[in-house]
Amino acid sequence: MTPSRHNGRAGMTLIEVLLAAALLGLGLVTLLGGLSSCLAVMRAAGEFQQAQWALSLGELAYPVTQVEEVEDLNVDGDSELVEGFTFSRAVDPKEVEDELTDDGLYIVRTRIAWGAGGEGQSEELVSYVWHKGGGSVR
């Protein structure tokens, strides 16, 4: 009697190995892409947190309540508060035709900007202030 041979294959074929390597590579690329997105979101969140801090410092340095005239609220770009951030405030122009019908409301735009080159970002806070007559702003 002749010994029987086992016709089954042990191990994997070349195509199976290439398919497994391709799936592993695709998984790694997806994982690294997700990690990169998470890092970008964390960096943006940190920048927004610093922008909020710079905005708060600007509001403390240039308070809205301690001015006699509305024009005194205007602040040109101040970049000395926090390094890399610029604080500015502008009062929208308003035409007053009649002092008696003037409501005394003014639109104030407070802006914080950061970044350099074409990738600069900014946030703007729009608020109303009331200034009627010769009194201080409320």
C-alpha cells in the first residue's frame, strides 16, 4: 500500500496575503485620518478658548460703561493685550434726523482676530448700547 498524501494546503496563498495587507493598510490610513481630524479640532478649540480670553481682557481694558460719548467706544486694533490676537471695537454710524425721535440705541461690533497671512481668523460680537442725551453709556 502506498501512503496517502494530504492534498490540503497549509498556510495562505499570495492573493490572500496581499488582500490582508491591503485591508490592514486601509485601516491604518483611516485611523491616521481620524487622528489628524481630532488634532485639528483640538487645536481650533484651543484657539477659540484663547480668543475668548483675549476678548475678555479687551473688555476689561476698554469697558463699555465708562465713556461719556459713543465715539469713545471705538478701539483701533490693539495687539498688546494678548500676543497674536488683535482686539478692536467699532460703533456703526447712525444718522440722527431728529433728536426727539432718536431711540439712543447704537450697534457696537467687538472683534477679536488672530492668525497670520491668508489663514487669519476672527470672531465678532455684536451688541447694542443705549446712549441717550449727554449721559454715560449704559
